[in-house]
Amino acid sequence: MAKLNFGGTEETVVTREEFPLSKAQEILKNETVAVIGYGVQGPGQALNQKDNGINVIVGQRKNSKTWDKAVRDGFVPGETLFEIEEALERGTVICYLLSDAAQIELWPTVKKHLTAGKALYFSHGFGITFKEQTGIIPPADVDVFLVAPKGSGTSLRRMFLEGRGLNSSFAIFQDATGRAFERVISLGIAVGSGYLFETDFRKEVFSDLTGERGTLMGCIQGIFAAQYEVLRSKGHSPSESFNETVEELTQSLMPLVAENGMDWMYANCSTTAQRGALDWWKKFRDATKPVFEELYESVATGKESQRSIDSNSQPDYRVKLDAELAELRDSEMWQSGKTVRSLRPENQVVEA
């Protein structure tokens, strides 16, 4: 592992240069990795491992949409695709990639198949960190660790196919075999991580829940909506409001930030934009920081996890979820966005 300096703080990271795929393949050569769950993270992680030469199988309920998707993705019933209990029996590493609510429901079945020496792999610290709420308490004679890609399973797969890697965190909760470290790093490389940085289960889930509700999804949607609504109320058209709020940010500026950093982007924009951004960013920081403090406290005290468990386990959860998503989808801002996206050059058909 390498020690690197991040803004004055030294951190431990593992790169693909020091831990190549060939090393991961050698360590995992006698393992059977059973991916349980083929929804958000499952397909990307399973397919990347498969393409990287790892012995990976998928466990899913037969005749479900996800079973059919796994078949379309090349997993063969009876060979690399099995009912959940058979996959659990065959697997020496159980990649537990169901939703948090589904993990709670299936846990008694999973625990039954966690025999000595196996490994239980997560991509989220939720179930273990909030064990009083989830009831997920692994037996003492199995390894327990996580690899958490910092992005969606779709992004993980797409970047893998492009020859790139998506950065991931890793953590070891329980090392029963003495091999937990080499197993977790090997799996992190095999699923397509760019580099791996060390954390623990608690920090992973606290940062993850804060990020999802904050700048990654909740906050960014709130900021988009606020600016769009102000522009529309002042007489700007839907097209102008959406382009100035979302399109320019996502299509032009954020790629530059990703490549070179915010300081570079500031230094390479117009002097008028530069002056305004420098004058206003601290106002936005000061206005939103109390909300982030409240958010983190809600995560740390278990309020957010309990809210998720209570909500996602309701029989009408999907109906309510669809209604909330429809509110976003049908809003003027995102309907305008649909039109704007259709006008991007790559989405237009030009006759010869």
C-alpha cells in the first residue's frame, strides 16, 4: 500500500500499478464469488469480475426480471446463474449487493450459508453499522469486508469498458482467516476500481448517506430547482433557465472540474464569471453548512437509516416512490431538460 498526501493529510491507498490484476487473479483462483443481487451494483460488479477472469456466479430469484437480465448479460442457468440459496451454498465469497431493505429480509438465509472461512462482502456499510436496526450480525468465523465504488454500477461498468477505473473505498470489519486484506483488495481490483482508499464501515456509510442526500443528489436537485424557479419567475424562458442552471454545468464546466479542479476552472473562465464566483461561493457555503451539519447528525444518530428501513419495507413503497419520481420527471425543469438533451448534436439525425 502507498502513503499519499491529500491536501496535507497522509492517506493509505492501493493502486492497480502496485496490485495488478494478475495478482488479484492468483489470490482469487480458488474462490467462487457469488453475487447476490442483480439490481444497482450487481451487474457491473459481476460482469467486470467475469471479464477479469474471476470465477463469479450470480444468485437471483428464478423467473424474475433480474434473472432474465443476468441471462441476457451472459450468465448461464445451472452454470453461472443459480437460485439464491444454491449460489450461497456454492460461493466462498458472498457479495451481498441487494438493497438495504432486501438485505434485512434475506439475512437469515444468508447467515445459514456463512460457514467457517467464507467471506461476506458488502459495497455499503449500512447493514453492519446499523446492526441494531438491521439484525445483520455475521458469525465470528468468516471474513467481513467491503469495497464501495464511488459511483453507480452503471458508471463502474461503463468506465471498465472504456479501460478506466472508478475509485473505491475498502474496509475490513472482521478478519477471521488472516486473508481478509488480500481478499478485499483483490476483489476491489477485480470489480474495476481505479484506486482503493482505506476507511471503515461506519465512516463509509456516514459519508455515503451524507453525500447522497447532499451534493450528489438531494442538495444538487434543490439548488437546481431554486435557481431555475428564480429565473423563470423573472421572465426567463424554460430553455434559457435550464441551460444556465443545468446544461452548462453538466456538459461544459463539471468535466473541466473533474479533469483539472475548481481552481483551474475559475482561472480559465471570463473575468466577470471569475469575480462573481469568488464573491459568492462563501455565501453559499455559509448558507448551506448548517443544513449539512443537521444532515450529518441525522445520519450519525441513525435517524436516516431508520427512515430508510421504515419507508422501504412498506408494502406500498414502490407506488409512493413512483409518485415521488414522477413529480421530478414531470416538473417543467426536467421536461425542459428532456427537450434540451434531444437537441444535443449527438442526439440529432442529420440527413446526408
